[in-house]
Amino acid sequence: MNNYVNTKNAPAAIGPYSQARIAGGMIYVSGQLPVNMDNGEMETDIQKATHACLSNVKAILEAAGSNMSKVVKTTVYLTDMSDFPVMNEVYNSFFQAPYPARVCVAVKTLPKNVVVEIDCIAEM
């Protein structure tokens, strides 16, 4: 088994990193930008953007042989913390109890000036 994940169902890496790496029975998914894989567009609306980020995380996990129920930790990066309630609503639609541990931070800017980026750690 490869120790990295590469799927066409999620955005290709835009720098010197992998979509995800597998080590010690865990999958480390790189931060996913809100690229809508149906049309290749970068989503700017926080609801659509969060959905796109998490859809990309899901695609990477599935390509690795895992799924969203095995996510143990996420990090959410927002450029505007007032987007938190909408992000949280969409986020909740991708997970069920027991929920992953999570960190959510506000940052000044993100790559490609997106409004949200999400990474995760999951079990195989």
C-alpha cells in the first residue's frame, strides 16, 4: 500500500505536499480548499465553501479506504469568525456523534484568498 493518497476526486496539491499521507494506521489529510469538483470553481459563499472543503476531505478519505466516521481530529481555518455559525451547520451535516475533536481558528488570509480551509486526521 502506498503511504500517500492521490485521487482525481479532490483538488490536486498546489504545492510540494500530498493530498494525504498514511502513517501508523492514521490518515493525515492536507488542508482542503473549497474547490467544487463538479465545476472546478472556487466557492466563495461560506455555506458552499464549507461543503466543498468537506466533500474534498471525504473523497480523499474514501480513496484511502477510510470514511468520515473515522475522523478523530479536524482543524478549520476561517478568514472571518462571523462565518462560524454557517460553517458549523454545514460541518455538522458531515459528522455524527461521537464527533471528532476540532480546532477552529480565524486567520488573516488563506491560499488563493479562500474563506475556509479544513484538514483532518482519521483512522484507517
